[in-house]
Amino acid sequence: MAITVTLYKTNSMANKVTKTLGTAVATYSNAKFLEPYDEYAPVIRIRGKVSFDDCNYLKITGNGDDKYYFIEGVTVKSPAICHLQCRMDVLMTFKLYIMQLQCYLKRSTSDGNNFLPDSRQTLVYSNVTKLTFKDPEDQVEGFVVPGESISSQKTKGFYVLTTLQDQYGVPE
């Protein structure tokens, strides 16, 4: 099965959901997966010449949704054929699903142990802002929910991100 592979250079962190991709370095419409095929760590054969110094990332188009991969290694088989060892970027590949997840935020108590839950009601927020609280002794990360000020949240306690997912939203 032939696939289309577009090579990119990205400087985005691997743990970032949405990567910033520059201009495509090259596009190959005659690329193929080598057997045995592993969707998460495939080896892809490309015919053509390209300098792999300028790329570290690729997008595969061909069988449904686009899939994104980090280039882990390159093996040159001949002047016109090379094999790319890849690792799927699951965050970028499934970003539409990830961005539509609903999360439960549970507030923990601010007096004493910050990791013990309190009796306040658990609320669902789909849009929160990450905040780092700086204490004299340590740094704690939490999430600010819409409609609450940072100062009130510091006195009431901070929100800890937990997820309870019973189904995935379908990207639009």
C-alpha cells in the first residue's frame, strides 16, 4: 500500500500536544511501510534523495486520518532508497480527541496536606488555566478554574487535575 510522507523539521517539545511544523522539507507519494508493520514504530521506505539533517518529523497521509511520527533513525540502502525508523507522536496524531476531553478537577485542602481531598463538590470544567503557586518552601502546580481569582484560589486551595473518562468525544 503506497502512502504519502511529508518530512518536516520541528523544534517543539515531544510532550506538547500541538507541534509547530515549519515548511515541508520534502513530500514523497511513493513511500511504503516495511513488513512486519507496527503502527506505533514503523519502518518506512522512501525512494528519492533528501538531506535528513533538515528533518526530524513526518506526517503520513493515505489511509484515513493523518498520523505524525518522530524520525528515530535513517538507514541509507542505496543512493535513491532509504528506510526511516519512526515512533508515533500519539499526542499530535490524536490531538483532536485529546483537546475535546472533559476532565474532573478536584480541589484539595490548603491547610495541612495538599494531597488530601476535601468535602467540596467535584465540578467539571473543560477549560482551565495552569498556574504555578510559589511558596517559600516549595513550588506547587495547580489549575485555576474559570470565574475564580488566583488570590482566592491560593487561600481556598488549588485544583488537582484528574480524569475520569467514560467515552471519547468525536472530533468535528
